[in-house]
Amino acid sequence: MAGSDVMHPLGALITGGVAGGLFVYMFTLTQNKWKIDDVLGVWPLHGICGVWGGIAAGIFGQLALGGLGGVSLISQLIGTLLGISIAFGGGYIVYGVLKKIMGLRLSQEEEYIGAYLTIHRIKSTTD
């Protein structure tokens, strides 16, 4: 977890506990309500929990809360927002180029058959 080296162990435990709850909630919301196909939970884990970990380092890294100090909440917020901006901008550019060059979606028939067979040519039995 980002920043756990500057936190008191109880602060790291709280950070991990909140991240665990956030992950379960956001993964369920992403899959069931929003119907976004992220079966590995990459966005809730690295996106949401990563943001929380960055901000929590600025909170629980404070000397007043038993942390080692040397970290500020403001710098963690700025760094987290900068990280979000770079990730979003880079993803927008990369996926925009891929969409124009080759497309991002499977056809309805390919979706029905499944990406394993249509793209990867992986079968469940050997030939």
C-alpha cells in the first residue's frame, strides 16, 4: 500500500480496511449496476483504492497521528490529482488511437462466441 512506510501501524490498518471496503463496494457497483466488464477489478483496485492510499498517506503519515512525518496532505492531494490526470489523459490518447486504427468492440457475433475463440483462438480442449 502506498505510504504505509510512513504511517503508524494502526493508520496502515485503517487505510487497508477502508480500501478493502471501497474495493468490494466499487467492484460490485461496477459489475452489477453500471454493467462495466472489469472482471479483474482493475479500476476499483488501482483507481479508487490507489487514490485512497495516496490521500491516506497524507493523513496517517502526520506526526500527530503517530506517523513518521515528512508528508503533507496537500502534497498528497496534488500528487494524486496529477496522477489521475496523467492516467486519464494517457488512456484517452492511447484508446482514441486504437479505436481509430482497429476499433475497440467485438461484433455481436464475436461477443456471443467469446473473445477466447474469436481473438485468442483458445479452446477448452486440445486438438
